Amino acid sequence: MKLLVHACCAWCLGKALPGLAKEGVGAGEATVFWYNPNIHPLIEYRRRLKALKMLCERARLPLETEDEYGLVEFCRAIHGRETVPGRCGICYAMRMRRAACTAKEGGYDAFTTTLLTSLQQHHELLRAAGEAAAEEFGVAFLYRDWRGETADPALLKWLYKQSYCGCVFSEYDRYRATTTHLWPPSGRARPAD
Ligand code: SF4
């Protein structure tokens, strides 16, 4: 099966690899696809893409990228629905539609996403977005519940693991209650003017 694997990050691709192996997707059949306009800010976006490139090299998987930093596109798309899960449904639809379109144009048999490995995502919303995109573009969506998969322990030692989902709103949700990321750190005197 010629499969396009949308990847949200290296961490989730690491977990998806055993799932793909169980599907019998062999070498030369899977291509990893990067399109994630939801990841902000820019340095974090670049960090996650670099980590994905490193994993694909190591796993000998071809990688196709739509390397557009999509802050404006993403914020326009979710405008008026900035809370969870509304923004997430739009976010999934953006990514699944682009994956489905790319799969169709590239002559793939199906597409899937590493987001299906995540315990943090709205799994049923994600599944619905994948299936809707499949119907719209006329290409199959490989749905699997990969939330129980674990990455090879050898990978876990060096795979980059992010601390928030991706968008600026999720970064805010993650850190709004903490003071530990402020500067100067508590207990340290402010430098003299
Ligand atoms: S929290 Fe995650 S899934 Fe939801 S909109 Fe933000 S980046 Fe997308």
C-alpha cells in the first residue's frame, strides 16, 4: 500500500512506526508528510521540523514537506473559535484536507496521521476530520487507534518532545498558571539598572 503519513511531530511519528509495521507497510511504501500551520512560534516550528527530518533520516523514510510557517493562515482560520475543542476541529480539518489533497495528487492509496497516536488529541474529532477529507478528495483515510503504541526505547532517548500541542493558544493554556518560566527567576535579584 502506498501510504502518505501526515506527521505532526517526531515524537508521534516514533509512536506510529510500530503501528505502521503492524499494518505491513514496508520500506518504500510510506512517505512522511509535513504540513502543520498550527505550530507556533517560529523557533518551535523549526525545532519540530528539524526533529522530524532527523527521525526520517534515521528510519530511512522519505519526507515531503510543505514548509510554510502558517501563523496568519491558522489564526484567520480559527478566528471566532479560539477555544477547545472548536479550534482543534478546524486545525484537524486544515491538516487532513491538505494531506488528502496531496495523497490524491501523488497517486497514494491512502493517507493517515501520526496524530492518531496522541492521548492529548480529540480522537473522535480527528477521525471525523480524516474521514471527511477522504470523502472530499476521493482517497482513503487509514484510521487506526494508535494511542496504545510506544516508540522504540532507543528512540526515546533522543527524540524531541514538545511541552504543548502547537498553537499559541495551546502554549497559553499550558503555561498560564505557572510562574516558573518568568525572568528573572523567583529568588534571584533583578539586575541593577
Ligand atoms: S490545541 Fe493543538 S489541535 Fe488544538 S488547535 Fe491548537 S495546535 Fe491544533
